[in-house]
Amino acid sequence: MRTNSFVQKLSSAKEDYIRAIYLLNSHDIDATVTDIAKKLNLRKSTVSEGLKDLVTAGLVIAPLYGKVTLTATGTKIGERITFKHRLIEVFLYETLKMPIDSVHAEAEILEHALSDTVAEKLSTYLNQPTHDPHGSKIPKL
């Protein structure tokens, strides 16, 4: 999946916001600033400020005191980041034999550095896994 130049310039923090919203929404939870702040272990005021750039970029819809949702482009980014994260978990667990309780934290770091090209090659290398070591479904791109 190729992305436009703005999306490629998203900071790790902005990607974390998008992924948090994506994960909350994928579990049928209405994402609010409070929910996002809890998920990311941030203050609500920090999240409110952070969402402003994503709204301006057309990736997030965040009405004042309302449910935060991703636009179609934001959803694609959330899927892409989650795809990378979960692939990395599979690789760390199955190939590098890391303990299951440590793969999530490592994947949180590596998901931001992995290019789309490498993620696609990693998926092929791992025989297109459908679930991560924790049993969560890996999105298809």
C-alpha cells in the first residue's frame, strides 16, 4: 500500500493516536478524548492538542466533546500501522523466539520504522499470518 507524502511524514506520536482510535473503533468502542488518553497514557489536554493536526490533515473527525472517528484515509493508516505492529509481533515471537510478554513493547517501537515495502516482504516471509501471537487478527491491506 503506497501512501501520500503527508502520511509518510506523520510522527510516531501521531501514528499512535491514529492506531489508538483505530483499535478502539475496531472493538466497537466509541473513541473519546478520554479513551484515547487512557490508551496512550497521556493527559486529555495533550490528546486534544494532538488531534488538531490530524483533523486539519483530514485524517480524524473530532467534534468538541464528541466521538472521535477516523476518515477513510485515517482508517487506512490505522490498518497499515496495526498490520505492521502485529507482523512484527509474529516475527519476534515465532522467528526470534522472544517471550510473548515482551513482543508488544518491541513492536510499539519498531512499527514506526518499518516501511510499507519491508512490511509486505515480512508478511510474505512469514507466510501471510492472519493472527498475532496474542490471537488478534492481522488486517489485510
